Amino acid sequence: AQKVTQAQTEISVVEKEDVTLDCVYETRDTTYYLFWYKQPPSGELVFLIRRNSFDEQNEISGRYSWNFQKSTSSFNFTITASQVVDSAVYFCALSGGSTGANSKLTFGKGITLSVRP
Amino acid sequence: DTAVSQTPKYLVTQMGNDKSIKCEQNLGHDTMYWYKQDSKKFLKIMFSYNNKELIINETVPNRFSPKSPDKAHLNLHINSLELGDSAVYFCASSHTAGARGYTFGSGTRLTVV
């Protein structure tokens, strides 16, 4: 069975601070996909990144960066110089990638990030 | 132009009623999903259809019945609504599952009073 653990539930930082959101996953699949989604107060789910299990390269997109480590089954997300607009719930998710029952996304419980001015 | 559209966006209804939520995608994806987000923000899969065939049916009360008339549509019908059904329901679609990602609708907030 697939499982995603986001041990942090709520994080509060002051604007311009860096913050890292942790994600640990469990799967028996050799091929799998990891995702991060942002859910702002307006409620929609905003896709941030997809990473497949063969590609352990870290990725940077503006103030966002992701650290994927298969050895520790972790896919952590760092926001550099946080801004008030980063305040949201952030979800890490995992899918098996194939069609069928394994195609579903399994979500972590989410981390509520509050960025104070 | 909306890729995955759900209607209605808000639904307020009384206990015991029957209601439906509709979902349509124009992306040509072959798989569609319903997820439920509870009051604690936890997102959980309910159902999934691949080319009109049910492939995922998680532990969901029989009062919930999905219907997929074609691969672009996946509707959710709920009978005898209960207070505990209050949640946000998200529709999503994908092609080749995780390999190309998932597209979510904007959600339907169901409130049962």
C-alpha cells in the first residue's frame, strides 16, 4: 500500500524566512510519481511539481526548490524568502503511475503554512 | 476553455435529499477520479473510471454512486444525504495516470444541513 507522511501540520514563519516542508513516502512500486500541490484559501488545488522515481535531480523554480532522495524516501519542498502569498496548505502526493488501481493519487495530510508580514 | 469543470460549485441541501455533482473534462484524458476533502483538509480517493470502466472503488457508502456516460464525463450521485457527507468534492482526470500528471476541477463544496 502507498503512504505519504507529512509530519509537520502547521508552520508559521515571518516573511522573507526560508521554510522547508517535509514529505516521506512509502511504496513497493519501482516506478512511481511524486507531486506537490498548493491549496490557497480560495480552495483550488494548484499543481507545483511532478517528479518520477527515475529522476533524482533536484529542481529549482524561482523561490521554490525540491529535494528528492530515494535513499530516505523523501521529497522535501523549500520556499526561499517566503511571502505572504505563500500562505496555503501544501500537499505531497504519490501515485503508482500505471492505469488501474495504482493510478490513484495518495495524499499526505497537508501542511498549513502561514507567512506573517 | 476550462480543462476540468465541476458543477455546481456550491451545494447546500437538507439531510435525506438526493443530489448529483457533474464533472466534465475536455483534455482527452482516459481516466477520471472523485476525491473527497474532509473538514480537516484530508484528501482521499473515492472512485476512478478508465474509459467508462470502474477501476477504483474505495470504501465508500453505497449511497454514493458514480456514473460515467463517456470518458469525458464522471458524475457523482449521492442518495439520502447525511451531515457527515459535508465536504469538498474534487473531480480530476489524467492520461496514463501519474506519468503525465493530474488535472483537478475547482471543487464542489457540499453542505448538508
